[in-house]
Amino acid sequence: MKTPIHDFIVHYNKQNPKRFHMPGHKGTPYLGYEADDITEIVGADSLYEAHGIIKESELNASKLFNSRTFYSTEGSSHAIRAMLSLTLQYAKEKSKNPLIWAARNAHSTFISAVALLDFSIEWLYAFDNTYLSCLIEPGTLDEALKKAKQLPVAVYITSPDYLGNQAKIFELANVCHKYDVLLLVDNAHGAYLKFLPTSLHPIDLGCDMCCDSAHKTLPVLTGGAYLHLSKNRLSFLDSDVKEAFRLFGSTSPSYLILQSLDLANVYLEQLTNKLTNFIPIIDAMKQKLIKNGYQLIGNEPLKLTIATKDYGYSGSEFAKLLAKQNIIVEFFDPDYVVFMLTPSLKEADIQYLTDYLIKIPRKQAIKVSLPQFSYPTVSMSIRKAMLSPFETLPIDKCVGKVLAKSSVGCPPAVPILICGEVIDEKAVECFKYYGILSCHVIK
């Protein structure tokens, strides 16, 4: 596998060039990587007009993923916005309604993109006793589409979700296509799924477009991501992809990130072998933990999610115990602790984690659970709410107010309530449960 972006930068540095171009560090090694941090000089191509080394590298990635693959240097957030922009273009081309049905656990980036592109949204619910999961059943979706007065242009889901639950994408794709509806997947946590011994990647399972955060599960710098389009559908949108990225992206994409995406293609050629050896180690660890009394959540191969309250600890208490042992988790909330695992970890690190988890004494289970969720009342569109004047109020003074801005951090960036919805007493209980003590509301 050739690495055209990396090779260009290596060759450029060997020339010891006099850098009368950006960036301002001129290759001086303040942090150690500046020599590789270049800009769109002659021969370096340009991300949004790719026709040279970047295009060649993207074609290499396309072959590996068996899709039409495009790079993002601003994470899956950028890819999600581009994907939705392309969906809007598709709706116009096909004279379809700019309406999306979305699983309720959509990332906040989806919410902001919907506002900017002025999509109409209808939410799909699956009450899983957490805001981080919303597994839509194919039969439920089929029935809803059958009864719909107005079909959406697309259904949007997150899979895997933050807890490691994977949706039934193959079946969902078949249902969507039965009604000539696109299936869009936020696969930010699942770039590696293509390279399992049997691929579980959304594109191979039949979705039309998806995004992958390469940096989440592959050896890629933070911000490196992919947008994939199915080879079987939407080919007429190819000429619009770069414009969709340009609409939302910086005109100064990072060549450090592009180089890491380029080099990742070499890694991906060997990833199936690495995963074949690594996953049994993870499976063995999970079995040991289950035998020790741990309740594990999700079915994603490279994620370990512990429901800590069953073991007698809140998620935050559990994460603090781990931090004292220099074990830093991906995410925790009152109910769960999430560990992200890749072949870049040493086997000794996995053993260290396993040994310590088994040493933690089990206590009496905590029975306090997430307050019951209710369907919120929509007062105005997401777009109108996001662009309206707002004020910040203590949570107890928010009952009856309309939410203006998302009140969650990242991770996990999954909103409890959506902009434009009315905050009721049950919502206030949920906000307090997650430690959210103030909200941005419409003035």
C-alpha cells in the first residue's frame, strides 16, 4: 500500500526547504513534529479539491473499506455535517421531503447540523433506561414507515453507541430501502468493524452513508475521520461531497492528521490479523469479569462497559478507584464506566486492568436509577430555538421554559432534551441525575 501524503512530506523535508509559507513555526521543532506540519504548497494537493496525493490516498482507503471514502480532519462531526448536507441535496434531486427520522441518542453535532440545514426531525424512541442507547427494532421501524403519512428522506441511527450496543443494521437497511428511504449511520466508534474476520461495518451491512472516527479506534491523530458512501447507491452525489465538506470545514486542514490517515492505510492492511489475535484476549477478560460478578453492557468487540451500580458503586466512584491505579477510562456517568480497547494496548495493560477489577470488592447493589423519561413537548423547531436569544437559569427555575442550547458535555454529547423542547419536572429530575444544575433557555 502506497502512502502518497506521507511520502510527499518526507521528500519535502529532505530538501531542507526555506519555508516562506504557512505555518508560522517554519518547521522549527518547538514540540517536535513541526517539520511535518505543512500547508497546501505546490504538490501537496488540497483536501477540498483533491486531485493529487490526497485523492490517491482516499482511493486507497476506498479500496480498504469497499466504499467511496473521503477524509475529514475535523472528526466525525465534520463528516456528519457533510453527510446531512448530501442528504439534503439528495432530497432536492429526488423531490423528497427534507424530513429525517432519527434515533433519540443522536450526537449533539447532528442536532446543530439539523438546525443549520433546516431539516425537519421526528424522533425514534426505544426506552433503554439510558440516554446513551436507542436501539430501534427493524419490525418497529417497518410498522412506523408503513403507517407514516409522510415518509422521511432518511433514517439516522448511532451504532455502535457510546455503551457499545450495535444496531441491527442489515435488517434496518432492508426496511429503509423497502420504502426508498436512506439509512445513515453515525459509526464514529466503529471504524475497525470493517476489519473483523467477518465485517460488521455499516457499509457492508447495507447502509447508504456513514461516518467513522478513525482516531477513536485506529492509530490516527485526534480529528482524523472518514465519510463513506455506499458503492451501490448515491453515485450521483460524488461530485457534491467535497463541496459538502467545504461548507462546514476549515480552509486550513491539518496535514499532520492527513498524514496519519494516510499511514493508517498500511495499518489497516494488517488489522484483521491483529484483531484475530486481540479479540480473544478481550473476550477472555470479559468472561473473567462476568464470573467475578460484573454486569457488562453491549456487544461491541472492542468496548468494555460495566454497569457499576450492580457492583455497588456509582460510575464516578468506580472511575476514581481506577484513576488511583493510573487506569484512565474513556467515560463514566452515574451508571456506567466505559473502556475503549484496541490492539495498540499491550497485553500486559489488559492483564493489569483485569487483575485490578477483580480485586475491587463487591458491595451491595445501588438501587437508585435514572428518573423515568417522558415524551417531551415540542414548542419550536431546533433551528429557531438554537438561533433565538437565550439566558442561563438554575435548573429548578427552568420548568416550563424552552431549551435553547444543549446542556451536555463531550463525551458523550448525547442531549437529554433537544433544543426547542419544553423542560418539565421529569426533565429537571433527569438533568439533576446527571449533575446538570443550569440550562440555557429561550428568553
